[in-house]
Amino acid sequence: MTASIISSIAFYVLQPFFGFIVGALFYWVFRKIRARLQARRGPPWYQTFADVTKLLFKESITPLIADKTIFYLAPLLAFTGYLVALLQLPIGNVYPPLAGDLIVILIFLTLPGVAIILGGSSSGSPYGAIGSSRETALLVASEIPFAISALVTGIQVKSMSIIKIVDAQNQFGPMAFHYPFATVAFFMCMLLKLGRKPFDIPDAEVEIIAGPYTEYSGSLLGLFEISNVLRWFVIPAFAVNLFFAGGLGNLFVFLTLCLVVVALISFLDTQNSRYRIDQAFNFLLTWATLLAVIDLVRASTGWALW
Amino acid sequence: MNKQTITESIRGFISPKTLPYPRQPSVPPEGFRGKPEFDLQKCVGCGACAQTCPMGAINVTDGLERSIRVWYGKCSFCGRCQDVCPEEAIRLTSAYELAVFDKNKATADVKIEFESCPSCGRKFFPAPQLKKSFEKMEPILEKRNISNEELRSLDRVCPSCREKPEELSKRKLFLVNFG
Amino acid sequence: MLKKIVSKLRKKSPWVMHVPCGGCNGCDIEVVAALTPLYDLERFGTLQKGSPRHADILAVTGPVTVQVKERLRRVYALVPNPKIVMAIGSCAISGEVFADGYAFAGPLDQIVPVDIYVPGCPPRPEAIIHGVAQALARL
Amino acid sequence: MPVALPIGPYHPALKENTYFRLEVEGERIVNADLKIGYNHRGIEWLAARRTYHQDIFLCERVCGICSNAHSTCFCQTVEDLAHIEVPDRAKYLRVIVAELERLHSHFLWFGVAMHVIGFDTAFMHMWKDREIIMRIVESITGKRVNYGFNTIGGTRRDFTPNIVKSIKDGINAIEKAADRIRNTVTRDRLVKKRALDIGYLSVEDAKRISVVGPTARSSGINADIRRDDPYAAYSELDWNVIIRDGGDVLARVVVRLLEIYESIRLIRQALKSLPSGPISTDISQLEFPVSEAYDRVEAPRGELFYFIKSNSTNIPERVKIRTPSYMNNAALTTMLIGNSTADAPLIIASIDPCYSCTDRVAIVNVKNGDIAYATMEKLSRKKAH
């Protein structure tokens, strides 16, 4: 009994640090691959740590016209969303003490989007407002295919527990082979969740500067940066758990698969230009949703390979 | 997405095009116009560069000696000074890493001694320029069988001393000889 | 100890905001060129940022014209501390050819404190990299 | 109820400062207003206070991207004014450097356009290829930007055999790079989706606003100063004027793309028939009559116009510059209305605006002929009275 309490406390303490470090390295891998694909050399490995440390120890300015409570709350909310999702995820052979629930993770992954909307609209800058409105539109468009494609796996194993989904895949093979359409739809939404091209519309630099982040500075921006780092671990890990059998219960295979996902995302990011907001909206609501729904129908009617 | 960008990206992935600049110096091509520098030996202090500089980056200040200073914080590196310099004393080198913390230190200067007037001792004219003009006059003077020394003694006198009666008579005599 | 680590990491992550102040476009283009594959400022952790709130370094180009003077002051005030101002190009340092003009409100260091000057008309991208490297020593 | 959305004066899409006030309903632009003047440096006023030789370098700094077009135009106007004959070799050298400048400007523009629609990889690749041209230009003239290549009566530097060879090699590399741009721009589905049918400018509007250069040629107006009013050695060379009648951003992309190939053709021809001889006339005995002259040059962005009035001293009495971007900017309001705000930066970028060129405002008092040069501040104060 005591041993399990100690191990669960150790899990809750160590998991965030592990997630942060691996996420920082994944983010660096993304930047490095992007630079190399652009024929450049790219930043050194400690870059993300340097960025976060610098921001945390920098002066933080609050705009006078900002709604202060929401302005301060938004970065915390985004951070909480990713943190809770992270603590629900099994990582290779390390299982969380409280079995992760798919629905809970999906809800907490929506939280950062909401936080960005709140932060952007409370900052009092026109760019923040437009960024927020764009983020809202994209959140609406992306949550449907994202949730459906994730739920496909849960419906298949008739349980919403992540551990059960992973275990079932260890038995029957990864979901990506059984539900390729849902996997593709999930990947499209992942690009958006990670704020990558062609869906980086809310903070499109040339159009609306930094969008919702425009008025954030110093440690508040640093908090956003930390949640950005966490999401670079949470979202690939979520994908690997759902569709690639959680790395077959092996931490090394798990991390390698995450890395492959990150590399794929980096490649797609460099090879695409940005969608216009209406184009992205249509694309997600038609193609991504269609793909997700095909596999949803297959899963719920039992018309699948296993 | 398109095929061209993908192939080029992969090519870039294998061999990035970034120059190893801070580790290895990046040498500009021949004829590059970088930091202007004076050749201290060649400069005669005529100030033609300051006259022609389109930016007004070259300053001539006369004190005990003539100091010509090019402030490359104001320089446009056009090379007009190099074009007009009669002695090829100012040259645009290939140095380009000019970042400085104090903008007043971004200068290259040369100090030219003045010739002092033998009768009143006033310093009035850059000595090397006077010397150079004598050298240029020499062939003409030789043709006319006039000694260089005579001209030299006349021209070393400052403008205010030239007004004195004895100097005036000397100059008149010289001009008569000169023809 | 912590201070040391922070100041060391700060030097590894300089985010630049480029502020054109009415120059001829030459320096602006060279600043952008310094980000492109041949020169790649991202090697040193530099990112170009559009918002002054995110910037550590203000890369100011051009003679400061009467019109942009106040705006430049405002942008400078928006940048959180610690910050560095780079005067890129001879125009920003002295006004160069525009120094005699009526529309010239500079030079830059009379409007905002400048940390490093990079002469050149325009400076080569290498010279800008050199300037950034020098400036970081002061951060 | 329209909401005002500012773009600028400091904005990442604009490499220079200018101010757009867009009135938007949702994401749709219903009205657009452009405020220029942030880059006003009083160049024409300064030009009337310097000698002709110093003015060359001043005019070069009107715009850093098309600096050579400015100095060429200024020198040609002075040559017209003082009846100076330029040697043939200098004319050909001017053509080559002008076309190299057009190449680098168009490459730059393609990169910026790609950056604006978020295709950063293509932007990086295009700017990587642009460096080939920059290296050539640097070895010819000694500088990457603001070449200082022209002087009154010819050029300041000659081509050595080494340089001729490096240009020939470089041009081959540039042609390959141009092919890459063509493949990227014409075959990318997303790029086409973003550029098609936005920022439309009809022939009538183009004529009414008098746009120039590639912007005019992509709206179906057949105008190119290099052919209509040939200068330097353009009349002796054979090339085509590219015209498209699409009028949208994609047409402007295509026109600039094909112009790259024409520029490459021009450089090749000019190198082949490069005459030998002096590169500049001796102008030590130069005297300026009291007269006036004007000259036009096709800069990368369109027609550039210089007018000089002289007064027998070595300082011009009046220099008037009309830059291509000045004309093209006027078309922006027409182009922007009815489009989405997300397209606004691309539309603005599509005319390749250059605010350092544009911002030279002058008020002429018709009654007594006084010319007062005004900053925007003064102008707005005047309105208030």
C-alpha cells in the first residue's frame, strides 16, 4: 500500500519534469528539422531551455487596458490543461496510478485553446482580438474531427480508459492499421493543436503579428512557452498511445515513435503554406470530419478488421 | 505541397548551405568597398576627399597639425574619396566587421604636420602637400633653368608674411625670371 | 549561481524585432538576409519577432524621421527589460546622407539609448551577425 | 458596423513602415485607407543642395532595392542636360547591372510573397538562390546593395574577364533557380489557392490610376519604358515585354516570373555583344547650361521618372523624382476592398511596394511658385486650420 502511494507520488512529481524535458527536446527536433529542410543549420540542442529560462526571468508588462484577472489566468489555464492531460497519459511501460480517461484528456486538451481565446481577447489589442476570433473558429472546426477520431479507438475497445486502449492494441495490433482514416484525420488536427502550418492561422506572424500572444511578455509569455513545450510531448504521446499501441509497452519504442510523429509534423509544416481562415475551416469540417466519420461508422457497426 | 520544394528540402537537409561564418572568416570578393583607411605615408593632407565626400563623413580640422578624420559611422562606402585622391592615400579595405560600442570610436584618421613660416613661425600649410607640389613643379622649373630652392623659399612663407614689402619684391623678381 | 545561469542562457536566446525607421530599405533587406539559409541567425537562437513585447533586441535601421520618432519611442517603451538596441547602418548612427535634411529627427542615440553600432551602408549580413554577437556580450 | 483594423506602422508583413487602416466587417474589407509619409526624408530638398556628383549617391539611397535604377536615371538625366555622350561599353554595362538588379529584386519579391502566405520553406530557398546574384553584384560593383556603379558619363567600374566568366556561370545557376521558382509557384495547390482571384485590378482601373511596371502589365497594359523610350543599350537587344490580363495576384506572380527569364536573356545577349572601349567619358570640363531635362527608366517596380532643372552652377536647382511605387500604391485601395483581411498582406505585397521610394511629399504654392516640402505632421496641421 505504502509502496504504491510512494510510486504514485513519484509519478506525479517526475512525470511533469520528464514531459517538459522530452517536450523541449522534441520542440528542438522540430526546429532543427525545419531549419535543415530550409537548407539552414538550425539552433543548438539547449535552445528551448534557454528560451524558457530567459522569458521567465524577463520583465513582465501588463497593458493598461487589459482585463487583468483573465490576462494573468489565461497562461495558467493553458499550462493546467496540458499538465492534467500529461498526468493521464501512460508513457511506454510507465502507467499513471489513476487510469487515464479519454474524455478527460480530450476536454483538458481543449482548455489551452480556450485559454488562448481568453488571453487574446482580454489583452485589449486588435491583433489579440482577431487572433482570438480565429482561434475560436478553428477550435470549433477542429474539435469535431479531433474528438471523433480519438473516440473511434475507445468505441472499438468498448472502454474510454487509455490503458485499456493501449492494452487492446498490444493484443490486436496498432489502431493505425485498423483505422487509417481516423489516424489521418487525427494527424490533421494534430497540426492545428500544435499550431503548425497549414493551420497556424491564429498567430500568423505576417498577418496579425503574434495573434493572441501579442501583448504577453516576460514570465507570462514564458508560461505560454512552457505549455507550448509540454504540448510538444503531450500531443505526439497521445497519438502514439491511441494509434500506435503506446510503443508496445516499451519506453524506448514509445519515444522513438513519438519522434517519428514529430518528424512527420515538421515535414508537413515546412512543405505547406498557410490556409486562409475560411479555407482551413472548410477543410477541417469537410475532409477531416469525413475521414473521422468513416472510421466512426466502421467502429460502431463493428465493420472493422478485428 | 509540391515536388520541387520537397526535393530541394531534402537536398538542403543533407547539405545545409549555411556559411561557417563566425568560425571561419567570410572573405568578400575582390574590389569590395569596406572600411576606409588612410595610408599614413602617402597622405599629403590636401583634403580633396573631404571636399568630395557626398555624405560629409570626412572632416578636416586644423590645429597645431592638420587632422583628417573619416567617421565611418557616417560613411556610405561609396569610394568617391578613393576616386579623387591624387596620391592614392585613402583606400577602401575589405574589412567589414565594424561593430563598435562607442560610435565616436568608429574612425580612421591621419595627422599631417604643418609647414611653419620661416619669417613669423606660423603653421599654415600641410608640409607634405607643399613638398609634393614642389616635386611636381620640378620638371617645369628645370626646363626654365630655375632652381627649385628659390621657389621653395618663397612658398614656405605664410600668406600674411607675403604681404610684407621685402617678400613682395622677391616674388616679383621670381616671376620676372619665370617669364 | 542562478543569476549566472540565467545571464548565460539569456545570451543564447536573443529575440530580435526589426524596427525600420525610414531608411532606404537596404539595411532592412540585409537584416532579413541575415535570417536566410546562407547566414542563418537562428544558429545563435535568434528568432525574428513581430511584437515588441517579445523582443530582447531592437534592430533599428534608417535615419529616424520626424514621423517615426514618437513611434520609435513608443516601441522602445513596449520592450520589456533587459533590452538591447542595435543601430544598424550608417543612417541609424549618424543620419548619413539625410543628416542635413529637415525630416531628420535623429540620430538614433538621441532618441533611445543605443548599445551597439554597426556601420555600413548597408552592413553585410556577416557584419550584422558580428554585431549581434558583440551585443550579446553586453546583455 | 465596420471595425477599423490597423496594419502598421510597424508590422512584420511590411519591411518598412507605413500605415493601412482597413475597415472590416468580420473578415471582409469594406474600406481601405493608406497613410504614407513615415519614410519621408526630404530627398528632393537635399538634392538641390549638393553637387551633381554627390547627388548620385543621394539618389541611390532613395531606395535600397532598386538603387541602381535611381542612379542610372539620375545620371542619364544629367547626361541629357549637359549633352554628354556615353560610351557604348558603358551602355551595355548599365544594361547588365540593371537586369541583375531586376533579377535580385524579383527573387526578393517572390521570397517575400511566399513568406506572406506562410510558405517559409520556399521563402528560404528563394533567398538562398538570391545570394547567387548578390555575390555576382558584389564582385562587379563592390557592394551588395547601393552599388555606386554609375557615374555621370558612364560607369565607375569595368568588367574584368574573371567577372564576365562569373556572370556567365552565375546566370546558368540563376536560370536553374528560376525554374525552381516556376515549379514551386505554379504547381503548388495551396499557393494557387491563395493567389487566384484576389486583389483584382481591371484594365480600366489600372488606366485610371495609372499604375506602372509589372502591376500594369499584369492588368493587360502594354507598357515598358525599356521598349517605349529605350535608354542605355536596350534598343539593340532583343527581348519580349510580358503582358498578362488576369489582373489578380496570380497574374502579377506570372508576369514577374516570366520577366526573370527575359532578364536572363537580356544579360546573356549583352554579354555576348559587349563592345570594347572606354567605360566613361571625360567630364572634367563639364559645364551645365541653364536648362531642364527629364528621363525615364524601367525600374524593377515600373517606370521611374527624374526631372532636373539646372542653373549653370554645379548644384541642381530642382530635382523631381517620381517613383513607381508612388503610382502603384494608389491602386491598393481599389485592390483591397472586397477581399479578406487574411489576404490583405499578400495584396499589399503583390505590387511590391516600396515606401522609401514613395514618401516624398511636396506642396507647391501655385500663387508665387514657392515649393514647400512638408512632413505629414505639417500637412495635417494645415488641414486643421
